Amino acid sequence: MSVIIIAELSEKKIKKQSLEAISYGVAVANQLGTDAIALVMGESDEILSSLGKYGLKKVIHQKQIGTLLSDNKLATKFIAEICNQYQAAAVVFSNSLLGKAVAPRLSVKLRAGLVTGAVKLPDTTNGFNVRKSVFSGKAFADVNIKTPIKIISLNANAFEITQQYEAPAELIESSIEIGTSTLNIIETKKNEGSVSLADADRVVSGGRGLKGPENWGMIEELAQALGAATACSRPVADSNWRPHHEHVGQTGVAISPNLYIAVGISGAIQHLAGVNRSKTIVVINSDPEAPFFKAADYGIVGDAFQVMPKIIEAVKNLG
């Protein structure tokens, strides 16, 4: 028996969210008294055996992946074969685009119970109960998985990355035939920017309070000083001030960074639903009645055009 963790790559590096899933999966394996195994698909610049420092016993690598990660049906079939080969008791995904697409399919294929958006380790004192966020992060639910195989997708920033092991992991190059994809990829476009929203620890976001795209420089300047990603509210994306992939909220990208700075955003419920899992929320708004202040850990009532230059200067001085 084993716990299989699906580790995703970005620019040939293991994603931060996947390192969280690895640490979580290792902890689940310890609860179940079994080994943790990571599955890495694609070409990697990492020394994969070094992932043993996170507690992994084995790392299965499938280098010649082709269109597997774009073909959800093929990816599900391949992961299912790995799970069968290594007698998976549990499978851990990140609650990422891949996890959201493949985990439900794998659940059906393996006839396994699935909990998406997990936020803490399972409680195994009475069954296998997994806590997840519900109602756009406004509440939690405890779900008891009763099937022999359990599938969990972990919310970003919900579990701390731990390195407490010394032995390297055994690296295994998979010999399982992937099969032929029927998917035809015409074009691939990558989001520009130094920091991905999905992996960002810090995010600086702007709203209509900035009055126009010509004023976006201060958002980018603060983000650069903090090593943060930039984001925006839906009205900003709809007005074409910023690209739609920067839109965070219920109908955009849901994020959970350690720090979220909202500048000139009133805090409509749809926006809050996508950012309320942020660990620390800082709101800058000239309207003291802005709803966002009720959700903020820190709030500054003031004109963004006066406040932001002072914050940028202070951050740069700290650096």
C-alpha cells in the first residue's frame, strides 16, 4: 500500500503548491503507516531523488509525456495505472487546474471517494474524515471517505512545506505505455510575468479606484519591490485595463497567498470569494465604508495616489 502524490512542474521545477501536497501526502502516509510516492510527469531540472528530504520513499518519473497533461482522459488513465501498480491507499493532488480536471475522473475510474479543497490533515480517530472549505471559503465541512482508496486535492497554502528527512528517494523511470492522445494542440500561450498568481506568496491587486490603466505603474512597482504577482478586480479586466488572467475573484482566479494587498477595490462579495483564503489581507481605499475593510486584517483609509508612493518607498528602504 502507498500514498501517491501528483507533483506538477512549472518551467521544469516542482511547483510550490506541489511541495505542499508532497508534505501533506507524506503526513497522510505516516498516519496510515505506509510509504509516500510522488509521480512527476514531464522534463525536470530538479534532482528528483532529492525530494526524499520531504519524506518521499520513491519518485516515479515519466519524462516522455507528450500531450498527457493537456489530455485529461489520457492523464487519468496513466495515473490510474500507477495507482494500481503501487497499490494506492490514497492519492493527493494540488487543488490546481490539473487536480480539478483529473481528480474527479480518477475518482470514477478507481471507484474512490474524493474530497476537493482540503485544508487540514485527515482525522483518522474515527474513520477517515477530511476537512474542506465550502461556500467559497466561508465555512468548513468534514467529509468521511469510506472507500478503500481515498483521493484528496489540497488547497494552496493550506499545509506547511516540511523538510525533515535525510535519505534520498528512490528514482524510478516509468515504463508504462502512455498511449496515443486524440487531442490536437494548435497553440500554447503562457502568461507573462515573473511570478505566477497560482504560486505567489504575495499578491498586489488593483481596482477601479486607480481610475485608469495609465496609473497601474504603482501596482507593478510595489509588486516588484515585494516579489509579488499582480492581480485585478473583474471590472478592471472587463474594461481591458489589465489582461483577464489577472482577474481574481469568484469568476476569476481563486488565490490564497500569505499576503494580499488590495488597492482601490471596494470588496464585492464575488471578489472576496476568490481571495478570502489569503492569510493576511491589506486594504487601501478612500471610502471608509468599503465592504473590504470588514474582511481586512489591516486597512488604510486614504487616497491610493498618496498612500502607495509612501508604501513603495518604505518597502524599498527595507530591502
